[in-house]
Amino acid sequence: MDDQQRLIEEAKIILEQNWQDGFTIPRAELYPFQWNWDSGFVALGWSHFKVENALRELNSLFSGQWLNGMIPHIVFHSENETTYFPNHDFWKTDQCQSAPDSPKTSGISQPPVHAFILERIYVKHQDNPEILDAIQELFPKILRAHRWWYQHRDPLNEGLVYIYHPWESGRDNSPMWDEALGNIVFDRDQLPTYERKDTAHTEADMRPTKRDYDVYVYLLEVGKKYQYEGPEIFHVSPYVIQDTLINAILIKSNESLIRIGKLLGYSMSDLEKWNRKSKVSFEEKLWNEELGVYTCYNLRTNRQIACREIGAFTALFAGIPSIDRAQKLMTLLHSWQEKGFSLCPSFDPGHGSFDSKRYWRGPIWPQMNWLINQGLLRYGFDDLATAVKQDLIRLVKQMGFYEYFEANLITQKGLDRGYGGSHFSWTASTIIDLMKSEK
Ligand code: GLC
């Protein structure tokens, strides 16, 4: 067995170990339930060697879909697991009309990756008759989820959806949120008491701070007060953001959903209309000429969040930028590489808030490399796409299947492991997919 094959075999073992008879946990103890966008990447990994697990994975996630269409960011398939905070009893979604009785879920969402993942699975297995059945079953559920984003999270009717919790962005403690979260004033004594569990499973300096967690709980309580869906949230939440990554992923997934819908014989004109509008608004509202990147938009202050950050590059995957803007994004990424960083740091390494160890403040995340590799390929930037892929493969070979990795090349030399959780599911899946693809 050569090195390549060995790495793929190791990755498969990780997925098997994290498989819970119907879905895959990201990592035992640290994340012992099913996560929304993790499940998409994990299904992609499974589709290379056990496609039935890929379909079960997606179906399990959608068993937590709310009546209003939302796919929650966590589905708590087990009510006996106690190693994670906030657990289902803290979310109290049993008091929400839209939430399913079982399984229990959280009350917010995450990047909607499932349509483009489903399309990938279809393209790979189109000769398998079970795939078409699965698609027929999943298509209306994903469509409802996309409708939910537009109906519940786009009150300004711009084609750009908002989030009201950093957990929804998938990039919890990015410095991008510092200003918005730092401005939130609250009385700690008014927060419900809670006990963090994450720092019992991994080092505290690789995780969000205590203040970050207080704010996460504060924003969770804002959602809870309005059953996580009331239109009031848009007006009262101190954190209301149009995120690059969420919107780019939604646009990319819309494209896939339109193609799947047409394949099944449906008219997709509604979604085609939304998608056109979304792309135009993304270009007009989120591009920052001075920084040469897309930025998130803070709807509370009515300003762009002027930071260079990883979410910007996912616009390539969605085919949003003009060639000129794509070139600028490519050049920026290239400049980070020239400064001595492996690709892709999750935050601008030249910014004072960059922290190459602390979660979303700088480290490299496998699923982000996957998204950016695909985006660069879409625009024909093959060399940089290869660098993004090879950097991740090298890090995993050197340090193991970790949750995230040191970005600074010099610091990497003294390390023999990655950061956060080990034996991580989406690291395993993205490695399988990247190593099995030609470019
Ligand atoms: C962390 C990440 C989030 C991911 C989850 C499970 O909260 O920030 O993006 O979905 O872990 O892996």
C-alpha cells in the first residue's frame, strides 16, 4: 500500500469510528451529535466507499428539519449524551412550535451545503437506481430549507440572508465578529448559569474565550425568547450579519438545486429568480474595493466589516466574482502564501487580531480548503488550487486528522499534531475526496 492509499484507509477508519448507525459525529466527546454542515462534507466522504451511509447521513440530518423549513445546526440524536454544552435541554426547542418533538435540535442553522453535496453524489452514482429515489426524497426538503432562508432571513428582500448568531456562520470566534460582539452590553448575572464542556476535551488556548461564550449564550437567549424564528429577532438582536460564506454557499447550493429540480421535471423559475438577485446583491453590497475582497455586512451598524477573511474566497466556488475580482482574490491568497503561511489561513495573517492557534482566528480548516480548492478550479487557477489541496494533505500527513491546523510555516516545524479535536470526521472526508479527485 502506498502513502496515498494508507492515508485514505486511515480516513475511512475515522469515519467508521465516528459513525453512529445513521449519522456521523464530528468527534467523540467534543462534538457527540450531528452537525449541519459537517454532515454534508461527511456525506461526500462516505459517497466514495459506502454511498448508502452518505444517504443515511443526509436523511438523519433532515429528520431534524423544522416545520418552517429550517435545518438546525445540531441534531441531538441522543438525549443521554452529556459531554457537550449547550445540550438540547439548554436550547429548550421543545417549547417552539416549529421544532420536531424528536429528535431534539438546536434553534439556529448553519451553511446550507447539502444541495451541492447531493448533486455531487448524484453525478458520481447516477447509474445506481437508489440514488434517484434518494434525490426525489431529499429534493423537496432541501428546497424548503432554501425557502426558509429567503423567507425568514431576508426581511429587506435583497437576496442576501442574515444570521443572528456567530455559530450560524460556522466560524464562531473569527476576529471579524469582534466589533459587533464587543459592542454588546449585558449583565452577566442575568445570563442563565452554564458550564462549558469544550475546554475539558481540548486546550483552552485553542478555543473561544470565556467572554465569547457569554456572548454566545446571550445571543442564544435572544433567539430563545422568540422561539428562534420570530421576526422580532431581526430588530432586537445586537448581532445581525449578512455573511459572505452563508450567502455564497446558498448561491452555490441554489445552482445545484436548480439543476436537480429540472432533472426531476420541476419548473425552477422561483429559485432562478432568487439566485440571480442574490448574486447581484452579493457583488454590489459585499465587495470592498479598498481591501480587494468580499466582506460581511453588519446590518446593525449598516456598514461592511472591513476585514480580509476566509469566507470571502468561497464566492469563487459559487461563481460570483467577475474575472477581475476573482483575480484579486487569487492574488491576495497568493500573497499570504508568500508571507510564509500554508494555505488557507482562516483570517488575514497581516492583521493584529490574527492568532494562528485559536480556532477561527487564523488556523487552517480542512473543509475551507476543500471549498477554496473547488472555487479556484472553477476559475481556472489550477496552480493555486493544487497548492491549497497539497498544503492540507501535507498537514494531515504530518500532524494527523485534526480539526484545524497551524498556518505559520515556521511554527509548524516544531509541531507534531494539529489543533482542536483529533480523528475528525470532516478532515477525513475532505482528504478522501481531495485525494480521489484528479486536480
Ligand atoms: C465548531 C465549528 C463549526 C462546526 C462544529 C462541529 O463549532 O466552528 O463550524 O460545525 O465545530 O464540527
